[in-house]
Amino acid sequence: MAADGPADVWAQGDAYERYMGRWSRRVAEVFAARLGGPAGLRWLDVGCGTGALTAAVAARYRPDVVLGLDRSPGFLRAARAAAPGPARFAVADASALPLRDAAFDAVVSGLSLNFLDPPRAAAEAARVVRPGGLVAAYVWDYADGMTFLRRFWDAATALDPAAAELDEGRRFALCRPGPLRSLWSGAGLVDVTVAAIEVPTVFSGFEDLWEPFLSGQGPAPGYVAALGPAARDRLRTRLATTLPAGPDGSVSLTARAWTVRGRRP
């Protein structure tokens, strides 16, 4: 997936699962449950990543077809390994979908819009869904609701003000209700609604939270990978002091995503 701004590396399924996938799967299940619809439809998941949303749709709606598309072959390998039933996957660019008009009953996207060309991706989603069909997506609330990332960037910028340039909350203005609503309406979709999903993110201890930041994949881990050992240790210590710890050492936070949905007229 191509980032807006500094280059973000998203390619390794295992690293993603440890960093974000365990939380994105929880959001995908709630999101899919809210969509509704009968069995036997044709679904498309754009920017499917490691397949969390594709799997949730396949399990809940027993679709005739569910196709997941992503630009990362590494992500798709992970998605195929865990794919249930009718799910199929292919490499494709969300800005130029290799699909005919009105080919699907529903088009969805999870946690990827901000890494794409949003207007083109929304327009392509609207093009390939049938009239009356559903187009829906969700993104992390990077500014306020993705708590462990918010704590990370607050700690990083306290030590290094230049780190603010990489903060997703600053970079991805799309990930708010107003811009999401405008994006969907601008793609010609109607009956547009925006809502929140919040899930718990409980870490067994500080190391369970910190170690995924060492993967080098994604904006925050990429920032950590560029630090020298001493600076990395200072950041680790600073972050640890800002987090609530339970009697057993666990760290209980929350993650919020914004959802948007509409229909092709």
C-alpha cells in the first residue's frame, strides 16, 4: 500500500499480525456484523492486507464470491494461509481495479484507505459495485482513539520533536468522521453514515506492547528502527512510564476505528 507522506513499509504478514493484526481482527468482526445482508452475494475487499475482513465476511455471510485485493504479495500469502471457504485473493491496485463495472453486491475496505489514493479508491469502489450495492470501510482513529499508538507518539515527540512528522494522527487527516463522510459523498454514494467501533487492546505486559515496535514495519516501527541503541532505550523507558499497568503487569488500553458506509444510487 502506498503511503501519504513518508514511506511506510507494509509487506510482512507475520509482523503485521503481531503489531496490528490481533486488534484489526476484532474490529473486522464487529464491522462485518453491522453490515447485514443475505447469503450468496458477491463481495470485494479492497486493500485486504492479511485478510481479517475477508475472513469475517466469509464466515458471517456465506458469500457466493469474496475476493480480497492488495498490492502486497507478502500480505496475500498470509491471507491465503488463513482463508476460509470461498475467499480468493489477487494482487491489484485499489486506484485502478481490474474489474468490470457493477460486478459486486458489496465492496468493503479495512484499515487501508489512508494508505491509498482515497478519492480514486472510493471512486473505483463505487464503480465496481452494482446499483443499490453497499460500499463500506473503516480506518483507525489515529488522532485520538488508537491509544497505544497515541502513547507511543507522545513519548517519541517528547524526546524528539521531529518525530511528529511521522505521527499518523497528524498525517492522516482523512481518518475523522467529517472527511470520511465527504469522501463517500464525493464518490457519488448516498445514504452515507459514519460510526465508531471501539475494542479493548490488552497487552500481557509492557514487552508485549513494545516488541512489535521493533519489527520495522509501519510508521512507528520504522521510526524505532532508525534510532540508535541509546535513543531507542530512552524511548522505551519513556513509553513505559506513561502506560497504566495492572497488578499482574498487564496493560489495558482501547482502540477506536471510524466506519463509513453508503450505497451506489
